[in-house]
Amino acid sequence: MIFSKILTTWYSNNKRDLPWRQTKNPYYIWLSEIILQQTQVKQGLPYYEAFVAKYPTVFDLANANESDVLKLWQGLGYYSRARNLHATSKQIASELEGVFPNNYKDLLKLKGVGDYTASAIASICFNEISAVLDGNVYRVLSRYFGVDTPINSSKGAKEFKQLAQELIDKNNPAEFNQAIMEFGATQCKPKKPYCNICPYNTGCIAFNENRINELPVKIKSAKAKKKHFNFLVFISEDEKTVLEKREGKGIWQNLYQFPLVETDETINLTDLKNRIENNNLLKGMPFELLQYNKEPIVHKLSHQHLYTTFWIINVNKLLEEGILISKIRNYAVPILIGNFIESFNFD
DNA sequence: AAGGCGGGGTA
DNA sequence: TACCCAGCCTT
């Protein structure tokens, strides 16, 4: 039996019931694909539901403020996705009268839409024969065909794209693309795949040569860098604190945080006190400095390990820059900050 | 081609 | 701990 026939048979018997499978509306498909980039279905699902509920059309999303979009995205990570999502919604609403591009080539021009997402939308919504290539597809193809070209090399990308494009069911590209991803996600998993019940196990090279754990091959990325973050949690007697918006290029762009002092190593109370005495938020006011967590909270990102200490600064009266503590949950914050806010008793 | 960009889950 | 996830963008 041909590759795609085995696959679609498996899919019809094993596919999960997911909300974006009930529609071919490009807005909802696009939304789901952006949310699911580098994100497991289980994690992305509640965010998809929330976005559909709050922004039922592309115009609703376009009319929102970026800060509100980021707030709804809070906790999902890779926040450039949310910024690009919002920017693209505005473009589609204003320049394209709310109508999405209907082909791979034009979809690829949208901010935040790369090869994978353009192929996904083009195939699912418009039946274009464009094979998707995501982590699942790489894994399935590399194992079944025994391809050991690194999947995160440009050579690998070309090779696997061509292979997938040859295999795709030309009569039903939408079904094939979703099926191969689902197969990779739930059957041909990274760890302990279900080879014993796999419909491909007679033809799978990795299985028959006992190379399941070696494939796919991936070039290792650099180790995460350590950073030391000290967040200054101002608390005034008039129940205000200070949040600042992260500008610039780095992580958490356009999200809010407590004023940050980054140090080369962990810093003790005395040294920090000396260092912030001239902080322009204090304006020479007397203040009390308390260390909230004795051991740094280690927040691990894929590329940075953040050794984090929260410092409480009690002051008499705060500043025009202050915000009411009662409003703190209106701001989009990194989950590291959000967890602190939930655990800290501000009363 | 390489690195930056989150947060959660698995073994 | 190491690796992975319906990747994309910048340099």
C-alpha cells in the first residue's frame, strides 16, 4: 500500500477532535497555526479558544491594542508571534479588506508566516499541493526512510521538503498534511514511539535497523547562557508599584516587568542597596530593602537560564511613574513575573 | 549558517 | 539533565 494511503487510513481512525479541524476559515486556521508554532497542542489549545472567543474575526483582532493581544498571549512564549499576529491582522483588515491570501506564495509574505505556516494554510484552506515540514514530519520521514541528514541544516530542509512533496496525496493535500503531523505527534513520538502497533513497522528503516533512537539527526545548539536578574518590587504606602515596558531587541519585548538590575553574579543585599541608592525612581527617598527569595529562582528558557531574585523595596510615597497594585494584573508580563505576582501577598 | 526567541512536557 | 514541541526572523 502506498505511503499516503496507510497514513490517511491511520488518521481516520486516530485523529484527535480539535476545534480548528471543524473549519477551513483561513482566519481560524492561521490563528491556530501561529499558536502551535513550537508549541504542543495541549499547551496551545486554551489560547486558541481564548483568542477565538475574544477576537471572532480578523477585524476584531485588528481593532485591538497590541497590549491586549500580548496580555491574552501571556504565558505562551515566543511573543514575537503575538506581535506579528496583530500586525498581520491589521494589514489584512486594512489592505486586503479582511480577505486572506489564498496561495502559498502570497501567504509567505505575511509577517510571522514562514514555509511551514504558508504550506499549512494553503493546503488546509485552499487545497494547494504544498507539503508541510514541521518537527513531526521531519521525524516520521527520517525514521521511515532512514534519512540521517540533519533536519536543522539547509541541506536537510531541502531534502525533506522534496521528499514530503513527492509523498503528499495530490488529491487531498489538506488531509495528508494534517495526518502526517498527527502521526508524528501521537504515534511516531520522539521518545518511546509505538512501533509495535505501527502500520509502517514492516517498511520503516529506523525500526528494522534498530535506529529509532538515532533518528532524526539534529545539530546541537549552543548551551544556554546564565544571567542574573534582580527585580525591584517597589511598594509604596499609597499602594503603588512600578512596572516598566521592555523595549528593544531581547526577550519579552513589549511585555512589562519590575525594574530590573542585571548583574554578572548573584548580589547580596548590601551591594544591591549601594547600587540602587541613586536609582532615579527613588529620588533620594529613604527606603527599606528586603530580599524576597533567598535562593535564586532559576527560570530556564531554551537559550538562557535566568537566576532570579525578587527584592522588595518599601517606600513612603511613590512617584508619578507608579501604577496601582490593584491594576497589576492588567499588564502582560513574562510568566516568571506572573508567578511572583500570584505568590506574593501584596497586602 | 548560526543564533535569538518561551514555556511546558517527557524520560 | 537533555531533548522536544503544527517555526520564524535577524544577522
